[in-house]
Amino acid sequence: MAMLCMPVGEMLIAADMLLDGVHFDSARHDLASIGYKAIACNLSDCAAMAVKPLAATVSAAFPDHWPAESAQRIFEGINELAAVYDVAIAGGDTTVWDKPLVIDVAIVAVPFDGIAPVRRSGARVGDALFVTGTLGGSLSGKHLNFKPRVNEAKILAEEFGEQLHAMMDLSDGLGLDLRRMCDASGVGARLDEEALRSAASNDAKKLARESEEALIERVLFDGEDFELLLAVANGVDVGEVAARASISLTRVGHTSSEPSEIWIETANGKRRTLPEGGYVH
């Protein structure tokens, strides 16, 4: 048991449980990378609201046939990334059982000085929708070694201030997570098909060689990209901020007035309803 003392105020508490065979495969994935991912998912939750991670607890159920060295490798990955973001590992628990590895990480975060937490519920009609980085193809490796966008979120929230209306991280696929932002904000959205192609990762392109439609589906629904989705007031010079801060931002669409209706629009003016997809827990 550990006690963390801090002033009373706004606080984010997030938890993620990762399962062998679902979120990673300990038989073929590097064990330190599995530990890295376990805490990186929580750090991405902090990035989603542009808040400062402080401390985390780590609990794990290890297979009873594992040697101690294997468990140590998991914690090496956790500690390495925690040190990058100055996150204290404040406690947790370990046990063994006759089943596959389970890791549960809980994290505590607070607002950065002078920056209000950004929620997914603040998008307004006419906002421009942007994503950081590239999307799709995460199972080729990114899902284990992605960079949590904590620093980028802080910079974007500082630069855009109240013009950054909503933000969240993309863990379950742009198509599903955008729907969640729209539902929370009471707006709809229009996605630009050509922009979605431009946001595709190289891994997504390699995996979707059979068709352009397959590429769009990977960008929308592969999940575990752990990039940021932003709703920014229309007319803001996002490009200037992105260039100055060296942050990759792609405009993928805009919000609309029809609550929860999301369309994909093509260059020739045609449109189709966003299909269901993404990772549903």
C-alpha cells in the first residue's frame, strides 16, 4: 500500500487491464514491450484530456510457470516509459495463477498549470476535425511501441486554448471514437475520404494493397493507433501551430449539425454513411 499526498482539486484517474491473447501475445512479443504498452495505454488516457500524469499502480497476475526473470522484463518496460514522463510507480500487487498473463495499470493525473482539461464533449457545429500522426495497421507493431501523445496534447492545449473544443485519444479506431465524441457533444460529422487516405500509415497501406476501400477501412477501424482526435474552432491557423511545434496534424473532416450522423464524403460530392466498426470491448 502507498500513499500519495497532493492538494485537493481536479484529478483524472484511469485504469486499463491488458490480457494475454487479446492485447498482446507473450509467446511472440517482447516482454519489455508488453510492459511498455501496459503503461503507455494509461499515458494515452492522460494525453486525451491534456493532463499531467503523476503516479501509477501496477498489478499483474503472472502464469505460475514463468521464471522471475520474465516478470522482471515486464517491469523493465513499465519503468522505462514511466521515467520518460516522470511518473512514479506508487504501488500495486502481483500474484500467480495457472492462466495467461494479466496486467492492470491505474494512473492518477492532474491539470497542467494554466491548462484546463479538454473533454470529448465540447465539440461544436462547424469545428474542424484533426488527427495527429498516422492511422491504421497498428497490429504490424505500433500497438506495442506507440508514443503516448502527452507532450503534444499539452502543446496543442496551450496553443489553441479555448479554441480547442474537444479532444480524445484513438484507441478503438477513428470511426468508433469519433462517434463517441459526436454522441458526447451532440453533433454529427463529415469525413473527407481523400484526407483519410492521406492519414493512412505505411503499415496500413501495405496491409490494404487489394483496394482503396480496404485502406479506408483500416484507417477507420484497425484501432490501437493511440493518436489524438481534435475538434478545433473553424478558421484557426492549425498549420502554423503544427509546423512551429513539429506536430503532424491532418484535417480529416468537420462537425455538422445532425447529432450523431457521420458521413464519408468523396471528391466528386458523393457521400455514404460511416459503417459500424472499431474495437468493441
